[in-house]
Amino acid sequence: MAYRVQMGGGMHTRADRLSFEAPLAEPTTLVEQARDLVNQRVTLGEVIPVLTEPELLAASDALLLSVPGFRELHAELWDPALPELEALATLPEGSFGRCYAAYMAHYRLTPDFFPIQSELDPEATPTRYAVHRLNKCHDFFHVLGAYETSDADEVAVQSFVFGLAPSALALFLAAASVHPDILRDKYKHLRDIYEGRIQAHDFVRGVAATALLGARLESLMEEPLDLLRQRLGLAARTDFRPGHPGENTCSGRSVPAFFTPVAAQVP
């Protein structure tokens, strides 16, 4: 299978070289099959046709419902409004919310920067509900995981999300690839991530932090960020390079990296 993303005359494609067996509808096999894809050094684009098979979407539903707290979120279709950045900026120093507000100000981002603002279907399956949450909480993951907005860190944060919910990310990437806004200049690195190879370290971080999926993150803004990272199972980035923001082909701005060793690492 070769996955192609057609975007206004440009096409991302690569020949099929995956030694992937037929999917099995067992939750544990979904993680192992995702791990196998990572070990094969596949790109984010290549996981789409594999992990959106009906059998694996069913396995994804079962896996998500086993995450503490997620079943309740899905039953409620919990979907609060994003907190106001101005209010978050007044929270105590070191809190998740204040760090998030400072991060958004540092990069001059707004909560609606991400192009796909999905509506939540009242009949959403667990996996499609997770797609909505992963999309809405994308910038939260940048802050919790200490990811900058560089091209490389966009691939890294999506690799992290692949560890959290492989099939949900695959569904999101499939939808994003045909969204008309993806052709805009400021979303160049979103277009480019389809050719990015999934980073094994970030995938492993995501697998270990699945508690994120059951967390009511919008209600945890006052929590100390370092303690929240520990509680959610977020390990430190072993590839963290303080002071290196990396290339960002979307913003057109040159700014220092947001995260310092103290702000990025779990004690």
C-alpha cells in the first residue's frame, strides 16, 4: 500500500515496504502493531491506511475505554470551552495554565491557530471522540511534553500522540490531509509531517502517558506543571537541547526556544 496525500498539485508518496500482518481486533495488539510500525521507521503518512482499518478502529475503541477516566469523558462527551489565555496568565508561577498562556504568547499563537476545528458528533465512537480531544488539546501537549513549534518538534509531538492513541491520530491525519486550510503557508509544517518518520523516543513517551487521555486537562490549569507531568506519566525528553528552537518554516519569526532545562524536564 502506498499512501498519497494530494495537496494542491503536490503529492507525498512512498513505495510500500512495510512487513505488516493483517490487523487483529485486540486492544493489546494495537499498541504492539503501532510499535512494529515505529520499529520499521515508517512516516506519519504511512500509518493512515494501516491503522484506520475497521478491526483496528474497534481495537482502538476498546483500548481507549480501558484508560482510567476516559470512559466517563466519552459517556459525557465532555467538551468544555478552552480557558481564556488572559485569565490563565494570572495563575501562579509554575502552574500548567500559566505556562500554557506564556507559551502561546511567546509564539504569538491563538487557540484557534490549528486549522481543523472539529465539531463533536453526539454519536462519536471512543476513537472519534479521542480525535476531537487530541485536536483540541494539541497545544496542551506541546506544553506538557516540552515541545517547541519547530518543524522537528511538530513531528516529535505527533509521534508522542501516536503513542497515546495510534488509530485516533491516523484518523486525524487522514482528515487533515484533505482540509482546504492545509494549503495555507502557515500550515506548511502540518503538510510536511506526513513525510516525517515517527520518533521512537517520543512514541514511547506517549505510550507511558496514556493517563492524559482520561484527564480533564481544562480543569487542571492551576496544577503545578512539574507535578502534573509526573502524575500523568510524562518522562523527560532525552533529546532535549536547551536554547535550540529549531527551524520553523511556518511562522517566519526567529525567536528563542521557550523551554529551558528547568521548565522542560520532569524532576
